Amino acid sequence: VGLVVLYRWRLHPGREDTFAEAWREATEALLQRGSGGSRLHRGDDGLWYGYAPWPDAATRAAAAGAADPATYARMAACIGESLPEIMLTPV
């Protein structure tokens, strides 16, 4: 793993299950394109966190949009606030 991406969101109340299901579907599609999978967490600060390992930035860029656009639209409809992605380099 050469890159890990950390995602952070505030979700609309009541949309958590829909978001988690769409996240799972997107993860399955991205696994076919070189992703190392992903994990989704709810923080005690009210934020939702996801992280995904990638072999490198080029593989991540090439996999962009791998899931069905409707899956991404379902996720987007659940998000009240999306915070900037954080790129992490394993050490």
C-alpha cells in the first residue's frame, strides 16, 4: 500500500443506512479496479469516516468513477457536509 485516503462527512439524519449500503457497493466496484478495499466508521464526534488503501495515486485516479453513477448519487444525497480528503502515506 502506497497511499491511504481518509474521508470525512456529516450525514443527513436518517440517511446513515443508505449511505453505508452505497459505500459498500462502491467499495466492491473499486476492488475490481485495484483498490485495497475500505472501512467505514462513525465517530463519537458526529462525523462519519472512511478510509481506503491504494497501491498508488495513479491506480486511484484510474479507478475514479468505477461504481455505477446511481450509487455515487445515493451517497451524495446522504451527505450534509463533506470535509476535505486527507492523503496518508504509510510509514
